[in-house]
Amino acid sequence: MKIPKIQKRYCPFCKKHTEHTVEEAKRKPRRQDTRSQRRFLRKLKGYGSFPKENPHGREKPTRKVDFRFKCNVCGKKHSIGEGYRIKKIEMTKAGE
């Protein structure tokens, strides 16, 4: 999917349509201090096997991408929705 690098979108901070620079949100590691993650890591210790069956062969063919829109006037970033599944992303210039 081709996505223009600069788009004219509504900025909720400026409260008007301005040019935005589009960038893909970076993936961050899982939080280690959540209750479920602590339980999972405790289960992985010792001689036991994996706590759940390994999901080999059942992973999704695409990944969910999340776009951040940075306003070129005020410099604030915002995102729209939770993202959607795309197999391949290509950032293009506005004229292409």
C-alpha cells in the first residue's frame, strides 16, 4: 500500500486542516511488570514446558500498523484509530 508522506489532515490541536507528516509508530517491548506477564515469566522458569501450546503456523499473514500524524504548524502528533492490517507499506512523495 502506498501512503503519501505529507497529507493534508485535520489537526485537533490547531482545530483546522493543515499539512501533516506521516510516520509509522515504533514497536515497543512488552511491559514486564504487569500481573499476567509476571505470571508468564514465573511459569517459564524451572524445568516446565511452555505454559500454553506454541502458536506455530497460526500467526497472522499481515501485521497491524499504526500511523502517527505530525502537524507541520504546531508540531504535535496524533493518531487515528487503532491502525489496520497491511502486508507492505511504502511511503511516497505527495506528487506520486
